[in-house]
Amino acid sequence: MAGVVAQEHLGRRAWLQVTYDNKDISEALAEYLISASYTDNLSGQVDDISLTLEDKAGLWQGDWMPTKGATIDVTLCTYNWLGLYDGEADVTLGKFEVDEIELSSAPDVVTIKAVAITVSDDSTLRSTLRSRTWENVTVQKVASDVAQENSMDLCWDCGDDPAIDKVEQNDESDLDVLKKVCDDAGFALKVTTDTIIVFDEALYEEAEPVVEIYHPDTQEIITVAEADEDHTPERILHSTGYSFTSKIRDVYKQCHVKYAQDKDKSVIESTFVDPNKEDGATLEIHQQVSTQAEADRLAKKKLREKNSEECTGSFNSEGQPFLCAGETVEMIGFGTFSGKYIITQAKHDLSGSGYTTSIDVRRCLIGY
């Protein structure tokens, strides 16, 4: 903690530990830091961070200007943040690559923007184009092959492993073909510096909520429980601001899959019904399937794709370092919007005004 002796009587605080190309610049940075913002995404977008610096002396636009492509490692540090005797706790935000630098006035302010490094410099995952074919494999087998060939680890977090008749890679990168395979299976994909993560969002939605979030007008007492064996704080929070949206268009009660085989003209059909809807439209899908099991899976997947964004929301609070994308929360006191949600994006902001967290959420789908 720059400039502070860590003692139990000190008040709660939050700060960043930053290394630039493996050199600790935390103290120098803190002197000029106006604000910092870190965004953690569930899937589909790269995590990012921005650092806004006061620069009246012209240092950050001059000799101290970071080189584009340089790396920064960032850790969010807190002291007595969740309780008087918690002491120091660190959350590693990751390794980022500087990709944009802005200068604005007045007075002069420099903003350094960086994105999470998803592959190492020597990785062929994104840069090398290949042509090949897999036959009679599973999704996990394709992911495992790609990870092994690119000297990466595979984190497989799915409840099942769909079989695939054929996968063709035609002058594509390994990352592109793996994205396609995961998307077809209804799985999400996230890549870190040395790990390929394949996960089932439906499985994540089944997890117990890490926090209960109450309407601002609710009078329940905020309590903080002891951390459990996984060191996950259990909290009851009141929001400082929120919004919800429930859409009507492009939402369906059921999905009907129908495909006629070319060889013998036999028809494979499957219908999956949302167990929580009493009425609504039917989504018709005419996509190639080879087996009944494949049709059953496709019907559920397509309905989930359409209905997953039916009810979304956002929530603001004082800083909550344990809130991250992929965790579930329970909204209480919000009328028909109450219920269990999964965090699709968590944003952590530090400034002279303090440390705050905002999250974007979507309602968890029950039964599929």
C-alpha cells in the first residue's frame, strides 16, 4: 500500500498495483491517477482497463508515454474493505496490452486504454491459418486438440460433450474454428494468455447466488457473513441505482426443429417448450440434424439463444471486489423483476470519489 503502513485501525481503502513491462510503477502512477476503470465480460468481448492520468507537467504525453503494445499487469487491492479486520485482499485483474492512448484538455489529461492479452506473443492460435478435417469427434476433443497444438491448457466446464460428425477447417485460424464449434454446441468460449476456457452458461446459471441485492427502499439490515471455505463473501446489498428491461418481441414459448434427410427423405423433428411460459409464439428451425438427440439439443439451444436476453438489468453499488462476470445474484424487492440473474459484465471504477462497482445482468433461464 503506497505510503501507508498497514495496521488494523486504518480505515477501508482500495488501490491498484500496476507493473509496466515487469516494472512496478504503482507509486508513480498513484500520484497522477484521476480514475481507473476495469471491465470483466462473461463472453464475446475482451476484458479491458483504462487509466486516466492528470498530466499538467506533460510527463505522460512525453517521456512517460507508454509504448503501444506494451504490457501492464494490474491487481485490485483492498484493505479492511468488507470488514474492519479483513486486512489486505488482492484480486488479480490480469495482463493487458496497451492499444490506445488519448490526450485531452483542459487541464491536460492522458487516458491509457488496454485490452486483456488473450494469447501469448508466440501463440499460433490466432495468427496461423490451417486447413484440416475432424471426423466422428466431440466438442471437447476439438478443443483439446487446439489447446495442445498451441501449447495451452484447456479448462472444460460443461455438463455434456456433444458428438460431431465432421468439422472442417478451411484456411482458418484455430481460434476461429473453435469459436464456430463452441457456438454450434451452445457453449461459450473465453481465452486467456495460456488457457482456453470452454463453458456452458446454463451450468453457470444453476450456481448459488453470491449475493442478495435489495431494492434501495427495502429496510433489511445489511449483513456481512464470514467467508466460506472457498473464500467467497456472502453479502446482502442495497443498490445505489438500478434499471431493468423486459422485452416482448422476439421471445418464444417453444422451438420446433424439423429437417428432412436427403438420402431417404425421413424427417427428424423435435420441440422444446419453455416450462415457465403459458403462451407465446413458436420458433421454427429448419437446420440440418443427423440424429434425434441432435435435434433435441438444437431445439433447446435455439430457444435459449432467443430468450436469454428477455429480461436484463443493471445495478450500481459501492465497490464489491467479489462481483465478477459469470457469478449469479438474487434480486429482491423489485416486483416482477425480482429473481435470479447472471452477471454478464462487471465494471469496477476507482477515483477520488471512491471505489464503485456496476454490473449488467440477465435473468437466469430455468429448465434450459
